Amino acid sequence: MSHFQIETAQNVKIEQSVATVWDRILAYLIDVLIIIVYVFATLAIMSGLLNVSPFEGYATSLVLGLPPFLYHLVMETFMNGQSVGKASMRLRVVNLDGSKPQFSSYLIRWLLRIVDISLVSGAIAIVVILVNGKGQRLGDLAAKTTVISERRKTGFKKIPLFEIDDSYLPQYPQVATLKDEDLRRIKSIFDKAKREEDHSIMVKLAEKVKSQLQVETDLSSQSFIQTVLKDYQYYSTH
């Protein structure tokens, strides 16, 4: 698995795991399989429609044909950068700085699928991804996005902090710059301040962590540290 370095809005550099070509091909094939199943189901429905006018037949074909046509755009927009295939392979479309893309970025990627994938069965996309080094096909280059693997190894030891579910989305990717001992120290001080109800220690801890991560937030000191620890737990288990 290759990597490239991203720089967040806070000028913090983080190593990002790029989705391999094979992972993207497998994700694509899963999506194709879903579309094929839908098409066969649609044909079965269409064959059961008898005694309909030509106009009704064309209208029905148009309505039933839109989902596979818009599949990737709709899925990535409403599934936070994933299609069913990408979710199965634990891949996700993100901006180059690691943030969530806007709809316009998904739209650009979708429009350029015709050149990247549809016209030459993905040959252009594969070549561009291999040459680019940041997991970008032409659509990604135009949209300033890439596809990352969420199966990355961060080097964090899996120590229990908080219980988080699979839907949890981290807020501070900068935690990847912290070391294991940093997190253990933060957790220890946090637990002590919370146990002794020492607000001043909690505030000092939060300010120290904010400075180290170079972030600004309106969260309370306790909520901020809890979020940092949850983000750490997320990255240590994904």
C-alpha cells in the first residue's frame, strides 16, 4: 500500500494511505455486479408490463434506467464518499487534505468517469493512478480528490479508551501526529482531572493539546479531550 503526505488546514502534515489499484478494481466490480442485478430485475419488470403505450414504455425505461446511470454520483454524495463497492473494500473518496468533498467534487469525478473508465474499460484510470502516486484518476485530478484506504495501519497500539460505533467520524486527523505515550499521558491526566473534578487541570490539558495539534475549537475543555481520545480510538482500530 502506497502513501502520500497531506497537509491539513492547520498546516499539520499527515501520512495518508492510498487505495491500491486492485482494491479499486474490486470495489468497481462489486458496484458493477449490483448494477447488473438491478438491470436484470428491471428487465423482468419491463417484460411484465403489457398493453402499455409507447410513451409509457419510454417513460418507464427512462425512470428505471436512471439509478444505474446516476449510481456512483448518488452513492458517493449520500454515503460520504463511498459506494457499496467502496464500503465493502473500506475505501473512501476524500479531498487531498483529508476533508469531505463538496457535491461539486463528486459531480466532476462522475462526469469524467466517461473518459476514465467507460470509454476504454478503465485503462486510462489505471494508468493515471499508477503514474500519479496519489491514487488519483483524471476525475480525481480535476476534482482535487483521491481515494484512500481506511484499513491503514497507524502504528497506534490498540488500547481501550472509549466505545465508538462504526458510524463514528473523527474530527481531528491531526491525532495521527501524536505518539502512543502522548495519548497515554493525555488519558491519564484527563481521568485524574475528571475524577477529582479539577477544572483548571482540564483547561490546561486542553490548551496544551490544542497547541500541539494546532487546532481551534469552541468545544469545552472536557468535550475536546474526549473527542481527541475518541479520534485516537477510531484510528487505532481502523
